[in-house]
Amino acid sequence: MIPNQEVLDARILIIDDTQVNVTMLEKMLDIAGYTSVLGITDSREVMGIYESFQPDIVLLDINMPHLNGYQVMEKINEAKKDAYLPILVLTAQQDKETCYRALHEGAKDFLTKPFDQTEALIRIQNMLETKFLHKQVAYQNTLLEQKVEARTQELHYSRLEIIRRLSLAAEYKDSQTGLHIIRMSKMCELIGRSFGMSDQEADLLLNASPMHDIGKLGIPDNILLKPGKLEPDEYEIIKTHTLIGAKLLDNPSSQLMYMAREIALSHHERWDGAGYPHRLKGAEIPLPARIAAVADCFDALTSVRSYKEQWNMSDAVKYIQSNKGSHFDPELVDVFDKITDDIIAIKTQK
């Protein structure tokens, strides 16, 4: 079978310390139609030539001065960028030990000298066709991986879009703009990163924290939107939004939803144990919920609600500081103090 043009244009590297052998192979390949053949007789040059030439196949002698064929294969295997580089060993040695070792060191085929030129050309053609099929499969695998990655990203962003819309639905129940969850989630991310969270953890926090009040979907409007102070029984109903939120997010199927459930359930717990719904204390409260408590409180204080006026920034900052170790994790308050200007920038961002 006549080689196709891709095979004929393949880069062929010949490594043999005998110039006569190199010349004979170059002439044989030229007559067969191969267009890119390079021969060297000094094996010490192999790595420099290999890096610049990037061969598709190597025709290699075993017994050579300086670096023998085994050593050449070892160096090529360490440096090769292509996962599949066929090496055809051509040697006068006919013992099985030499054959076995050559194949073990990375050779894909083996011919003993003197060899039949027709057989050699057929083996070279077959090895190159296998090489390019391997390359084609690798390319298709790369395309497939890219498609899978794109689809995964699409699903990820679709999930985030659903989360944001559900979060906005809850937020619109007691806010005219829905901007609270955007600001609060950005503050959470900033506090988390400043506290030492990894990029992945901070990103999860950014996207999970908007669901902190999703349980408000289950609170009657006449209580949630009531102007002024709530009656004790009404306040108890309001407090159930943490349990409702946890129920809505129950049986989480991802890290994102697991963190969202933690935050929805525990963002009203207090460091001193006086919070709700389970009166958790200190480090019993999940870290994401502790962070959300600080961010949620600061943004809520500095926002208008049906039941309260908007606080100024300075008073809200003082409130966070004065509740260090009681309402809030003291270490997080320390972090908040260091990044207060950045927190306020998020609050005032248009």
C-alpha cells in the first residue's frame, strides 16, 4: 500500500555512527518519497537535534560510541513531549537478549542488519500510520475533554443561576432591590479569603451564601414584612426560616449545596451560644455560617428594612466590634477590622 502524504511528510530521524548506513537509509527513504529525513552519526548530538527536529519516528542503531542506543532511548523517553514516539532499532546483533532489551527500553520494532529494504519500508510505514492514528485519537480525546469541560461549566453556571434566582426570590420578600444577597455574598468571600480560605473554598462561599435566607420563602408576609417590633410569637415564627431553609436544602448533592445548607441553618447562631435554632457555641458553628453571620449583620444594619431604619457605616462597624466574642467569632471580627474599608467599598458600590 502506498503511503499517504501525511506519512510521507513525517519527520524521520536516523541515528547511526556509521555514515554509510545513514546515507543508505536516507537514499532509501528519499526514493520511497519521504520528504523530511535527518541523519546524524554522533549520538551526543541527539538531544539537541531531537528538541529542534521533533521527529515522528526514530531509526536507531544500538552499538555506538559515546551514547549507545539504550542510552539514547533513555534520554528520549525523559524528554519526549509526544506520548507515542515509535523507535525502530536497526542492529547487526541478532541475539534475543539485545532484542528483548531494546523492546524493554522503548523500541516499538526491531530489524537486524543487513535488512531487506522493502521490509524496512513497510515497517516504517506501518509504525508511522500507527503514530498518526494514535495522534488522531489523542486529538479526538482532547476535543472530547474540552466538550465535557464546557458542558460541565455550563451545568455549573446553570446551577449557580438557579441558586441566584431562588435566593433573589427569598430576598425580594423583605427587600425592594435584592442587592443584599449580592453584597453579602461578596463580603463573605472577602472575609473568607482574608481569614485564609483557599480559592476553591472562598468561591464556594461566594456562591453558597446567597441562600442564607432562602427559608424566608416559608414565612408569611404579614409577619416578615410587619413594620415595627414583632410580638414574641411572631419572632419565633421568623426564627423558623433557618429550619425551613435547611429543609429546602436537605440531602445536598454537592459541596456547594452542603455549604449552603450549613449557612441557611446556622447563620443566626451566636459565638456565645445564645443564637438559634440549636444554640450552637463557638467552633461548633460551621465556619461558613460564622462568616455569613458577620457579613449578613453588617449589610442588614446598613440597609433599610420594613421594621428598621438604615444605620450609618460607623455605627454598624462599632456594633460588629462590640459583639466580638459574644455574637461573632472574635477572630473573624479581627479580620473584619483589617478589611473594613474593603467591606464598606462593597456596600457602597453601585
